[in-house]
Amino acid sequence: MDQQVLSAIERWIDEHTEEYIADVQAFCRIASVSRADLAQPNAPFGPDCRKMLDFALNRAAELGFEPVDHEGYCGTARWGDQANALGILGHIDVVPEGQGWIYPPYGATRVGDFLIGRGTSDDKGPALAGLYAARCLKELGLIKNHGLWIYFGCSEETGMEDLQYYLQHNQAAKVSIVPDCGFPVCVAQKGSLGGDVSIPAGPSIRGFKAGLAANMVPADAQAELAVDAELMRVALAAQGVKKEDFTIEPAAGGCVVKAHGVSSHAADPAKGRSALNMLAGALSGCGLLDEASAKAMKAIATLTAACYGESCGLACEDPVSGKTTTNFGMASLRDGQVYVNLDARLSVAEDPEQAEARYAAATAALGFQWHPEHRTQPFRISVDGPECIALMEVYREVTGRDDQPYAMGGGTYSRYLSTAISYGPGLPGTPRPDIPETHGGGHKCDEFAHIPSLLTAMKIYALALLRLDETL
């Protein structure tokens, strides 16, 4: 590694640190949950994502990049030869904030070395680290052989329709870095299976809902029941449920029962506690529901009881990506049916078509009807490719660590673009702010980013782009 170049990059980052932090805060103070149901002309993911995209492109223009709006699906900030460009693929949409925050969800509050708020780590902080890395190289005149291309996506959290649209109409960069996971290089991502199952609710259930997004373990769930509130309170107490886990409120002709769990990312559901499972389990054993309603709650409790596919025919494990995970992130009552949504991350050893057939059979045995929405193949890249080798070398030179390439259950833009490599910004041993252990992770309340780690990632991204510029 050229020490003069390294020193120049480090000085540039030091000089622009406070400007970068201010940009992260400004981006994260815009609530930009992707909402295709609120689509408008030139805003296919709703007005909030449109506002966020305008803000991002305006800021990129101020930093010397050419902003391009791709019909509101996404935006790119460009510099140099775009027929031969290196890219950064980030997203500026976020998951819903949910409940239980200590800090303001969209405050991007600075607490010591941390920024706390939705989007600080997933993915606005990392996306801006990539933008600043590209800006650094541009301003220092270090890129010689390629242009630069920074992508701002608006639907990464809700199916990645943004990137799919972009690729149908535009040329991608020659190679792109995706700053949306952990270091060093992610060389495999699990396949996926998603959709709803439905089951008759029965007359005791007047309302039912859980969760905020398919890719979050539901922290809250509630049912409106044609059951007396005091009788329900006695019944749940007889089951030995913890008072803090449930709230029972009187309602006209019955009651509302609410369960309170712990959210986590769907790629690692074991770190959460599903309020949907808690609620269905408690109601199935209360003895106060009619037969059909009790059957529905028992079926949902059984379906959602495990997070590695054991209860629904999806259990599979391999040495590269580990176990299949299953998350039932949302539920709702529609037309007399309770619908429960599946977000499964399938082991790379799994055939998604066969997995779907097993899931349909297993849920049918529980009384459900399957309504498929999507399935995707697993994704893998070679650890011996020049791109992977270059990125691994930079990571090891900067950190002094010998971590190995890895597989993960989360899905990034790499799934739809084989030349996009998921690379950081998460670093081993990153410290935490003083918040509860159940807070702070991806898709949880009090999401946070460690500022020194983001700055290290920025340096790695600048050096990685430079190495790719020299190598490819």
C-alpha cells in the first residue's frame, strides 16, 4: 500500500469528518419508508422516498457529481467515464421505526461516538461513506482508469424493485461495492421464499394484526375478540403468562389483547421474540374462543414457534450459509381470514422450488392455504476472483485482521447484480452505546452507527475503489 496515498486519504477523511456526520444526520432525519401503496407519478415508492431521493441527489450535485433521477425508482450520482465505471450501491429507504425507542427514531442523535436513529447503519450512513469515499478519490485525483457511480435505492427493504427497474433500463457499473452487510467480503447469500398463508379466523376474532414489515420479527401483535376482558385476564393468568408481555383492554362487546415481543432482523430471527407467536399461543390455550378461532390460533402458534423451518417443512443446513431461517413478520385479518406472511432465507443447499412445495404441504396440513409471492435463487461469487481478492487484501491491510469471506442470510443488491460485491461496513468488535441489549441492531429500535467504524469503512472503500481501479 502506497503510504503517501494512504496518508492523503486519511488526511482528507479527517478534514471532512464533521461534514460527513452532518450529512448522515440530515439524511437520517428524513423518514423514508418505501411505500408502493402510496405511489404517485415519478414517486413509485411514495412521497417520503421521493423527498429523500431529491435530497440525496441535490447533495450529490453539491459535492461535484452529476445527479440522475431514474423515474423515482432510484438515483445515481456520476463522475467520469460511465461506460467503464466503478460503483457504490447503497439504499436510502428504511424499515418502519416501530415502538420502544429511547431516542427519537428520526433524530440521528449524536451520543459520544455514536449516531442513534433509523437509517444510521442500514443504510444511509454506509451509503454516504461510499459517496464520501468516491468524493475523496475524485478530489484527490487518484482515480485514473474508471469513472465513479453511486446508486441511491428506494426499495431495497421492500423487494428491490428499484434495482430491477434500473437494470432493465440502464447500464450498471463494471464492478460495484454494496455497503450493506459486514466486512470482509460476503461471497454467498441465501435464497428466499415469501408469501402469505391464510386460515379462517372464526367468529371470536374480530380483528387481528401483527408486525410492521416482512423482514422484521414482529415486536407487537393484537387481537380484538368477542370475549370479556376480565375473563381473558383470568384465563391468561392461569396460563402463567408474564403481565409485562400482554395488555388486555375492554372493547365494545369484548376485549383487545396485545402482545409485546422483541424485534430483530428477519435474517437472524432467533435474536428477537415474536409477539405474533406469543399472542397466538396464549389465545389458543385460553379456552374462551370458539372452535374455529381456537384452531386458527393453534395453527398460527405452531407455524411460528420455530425460526429455522422446523415447523413448516423448511429445515435445511449447509456448511457455507448455515441454517434456513423463517420469519413470520406480519399478520392481518381480511375477509374473515387471518393472513400470516413468511420471509424465509433458504440455505444455499436448498432448491427454492422444492422448498416451496414442502412449505405448501406443511401449512396445508395445519389448515392453511398458501399464497406465494416470490422465491429467489441463492447467490454465490468466487473467492478466487480478482475483485474478491482485491477487496480482501485491502481489508486485511487496513485492519490487520485475517477474517475470511463469509455467507449470510440477509439479502443485498448483490442478489440481482452479479458484479456487485457486498462489503462492509460492519466491523468485528464494534462497541455499543449504553442502550438495552434488545435495542440497536438492524431493524430494531435505537438502531445505531459507530462513527469511528464508519470512518474506517470510508477509508476501506476509498482504498478498495483505488485497488479496483488499478486491477481491473
